[in-house]
Amino acid sequence: MGYDALPKISNRQEMYGELEKAICNISQLDDEEIEEERIAEGKPSQKKYLKSLPIESNVPLEKIHAEKNIEFLPTSEKNLKILKLTRDNKLSYSYLDMLDQRFWVLYSLDNSLDIKKDIKKLVQQNNSHLDYTWFSSSSLKKLSSGYPKTRFSMKFFNMFRNESIGMKRLSLQLSAEDASDIVDSLLSNPFIGKGACFSNIEVLLSYNHSDFVKTRLSMDGSINISRGNSIHNVLEFQQQVIQGHYRPIVERIERDFTTEYSTNDDGINVKGDILSIKLTSKLENLEFFTNSLLKGTNPFRFLGYPNKIDDEHILVDVLDLHNFGHFDLEIFPDELLINLPKGTCGNSVVRLFTLCQENIDPQAKLTGGAGNAIIPA
């Protein structure tokens, strides 16, 4: 018994068969309670968890610059590749599914730290035209509604010293047969609720009586399968998460909330609308926030030069390092206004909003136009 690595495959049908074998093997390993105790004690997992890792792409695979230890092998299907990785003279294989040309999915049994380190090398090269998917706390709450929540984590770091939130940081992990009521209690708690930012939520999926999977959806869009017997349940949930929820948000931003300018005899015409990230409490130090935002480093990966209009108004021409796209950002104590030019990547906005919830205000809202919410509550 054992399924330690994904083998080579030649088509999608073979891939689904191997992924289901990997899922079923997880359920045959150590008792789940013992495994949870190991993780809680900070010990490495003894299980080979199957992971699906979404990657947002604005270019075809042929234009991606990969490190020497990364090689993409062909299959009989153009939009399915085998990712061959070499680490310490050891080979491993993962599957890169590009059926959705904008949102690729990488399936892997490799150690989470190892595979995410390799993906980071691809994504975080300047002008890579690749990015992660960014699931805000709002999105995680929305996507987990209606399912039993068996595990969740909250993580909030008051990076910009928001004094209305009476904590410097919050880190919380809890597991239960169904933690849904506990989640509701924490969100309504007058102290914890202000810093209650979800970083991942695990739900139990069962679309019929015999098939089931436990999947953990994280802020970076990764889905970890910890138990189950059906790849079809995973694919259905993944479809709901990416094509049903995330992609429409990005496309709506790019379609309805980007601006373009034209001139005629009457002057300048402006088409489109701006976006707003509304905070429930004020930023105390705009200059500190702006300088931190524009360092060009993780997690924001933005550059720019601030133009201070007054003590409560800063204007910035922002450069996004993932694709060298520009957008205008107006920063106020309780609001960020985003002017996204036509053709600019909407994923940049979702990243900014997600990180604002994680580091400034978990109750922040992303709205557009007349104040309609971009991410449904």
C-alpha cells in the first residue's frame, strides 16, 4: 500500500485516474486524529496530501521563463503538461492543467513547502505575467457557506497599526466535526470579530451518498485534499471556486471598472468607472502605509512614487511587478480609490483587496460604481 508520487500520464483521463488513486490513498494512511495531533505539535505530516494550485496567467506557457530544475513535458493533449521537477537529484512529476487558459491548475503530491517554493520562482519573477489567485476572507466565507466546516484558520497581522482593532496580530486554528456555529460566534465577538480574517477553511463535500472529500481552500487559492474517495467532487468544487466565483470577479473588474480616454471636438471623453476599497476604520498613518505598499516586495509587489496632496490624501501611479501594468491609486484614511486603465489586469485589484483584509481591516469592502459589492457577502 502506498502512493508516494504521481507517475507520468499521457492524457486527461489517465490524469483523473491517478488523482483519484492519490485521494483514496490518503484515507488509507494514519488515523486522522493522530495526524491532526502531529500537525498541532508542529511535527511534519506523514501523509502525501494531494494539492491543486491555481495560477493566474496572461501569457502562453511557451513564453514562461522556468528555472533549470523545471521542465514541462508534453502529453497527447495540448493544454495538459507534465511538470518535471528535479530537487537534490530526485525527480518528481506534477500535472499542469491549462484547459482554462487564464487560470491554470497544478496538481501535485510533492511536499507543500517544496512545490510552493518552485511555483514561487515562476510566479514572482518580475514581469512574469503570472500571479496567484487571491481569495479574500470575504470569498472564503462565501465559498464555504452551505458546507460543514471541519477546520478553519484565521490570521490577521495589524501591519499598519490600525488602532481601532485592539490586537497586534491574531492567529487561530480550530477543527471540529462541524465548526460552523463556532465560526459565527467568533465573527460576532466584539473583540475577536474585528480581526477575524480567514486564511483557510476546510469543508466536507458530499454530492451523493457514497462519494466524499475533505478539501481545505486557502487564501492563495490552493486546495488541499485531506481525505476522500472522489476526484469528481474535487473537480466540481474547484469549478465552483475558480470558474464560478473567482474568474467572474476578475472579468467583471476588467469589463465594468476599467477606464479609457478618448478625445473629440467637445474635449475628453472618459468611459468606465473606478473601484473603491472601503475601510470600516481609519488608517492612522497614510505615509507609513503608502511607503510599505510601494516597496516592491512581498506581499503586495507594487512600486510607485507617492504624491502627497495633503495629510489625508496621497496619489500614486502604481506599477505592478507581476506584469508591469500601471494603475492610479488615491489613498485616504478610510478609502482607497483605484483607477484601472483599460487592458490592465484585474487580478492586481483582487490581490490588493485581499491583502488589505489580511493586514488592515478584515471587514473592508470592495465596491464599484454606485457602491455595489464586487465580492458578494
